[in-house]
Amino acid sequence: MQFIQFVSMLSNSAMQHLGKFINPVTGKIEKSLEAAKATIDLLAMFKEKTKNNLTRREEETLNNSLANLQLNYADEAKREEEKKKSEAAKPTSETKNSS
């Protein structure tokens, strides 16, 4: 049971870094894709290192958490990329004034 709680704690932390949960300390949504990726990578490492050494429930919890986080990370990374492209395409005040 402690392993499942540990995986849940890391998963919740990563979701918070993905901007999916409010930071309970600040009461704000704080996004950090770098921190989320580090946590996801940590869970992936635990999956590899605990292979064939977990109960069925522990393995399912870890696999489901990891898959969910990876999908959410990919979605957020795509949004960030689109946001950067959109901001880069916006005319600046200099290009507006030179017309």
C-alpha cells in the first residue's frame, strides 16, 4: 500500500506541475513542464527498476499513472508549442507602427 501511495503522491505532483491541479500552498495554478517531465521520468525509472517485483495492483497503478501523465504531458507540451508559435506570429508594436 505504501508503494501505491508513493506513486499517487508523485503522480499528483506531476499533475500539479502540468497545471492540472491548484498548488495547495499558493492557491494558484503553477505550470512547469520541466518539473513534470522530471517526475514522469522518475516514475518511468521506478517502473523499470521494479519490473517483476510488484504486486499486480502496484504494477497496474504505476502503469496507469505513467500512461496518464505521459498523455497529459504530451498535450500540455503541444499547447505550449502552439502558444509560442502564436505569440511569434503576432505583430509587434514596431511592425504595426512602421506600416
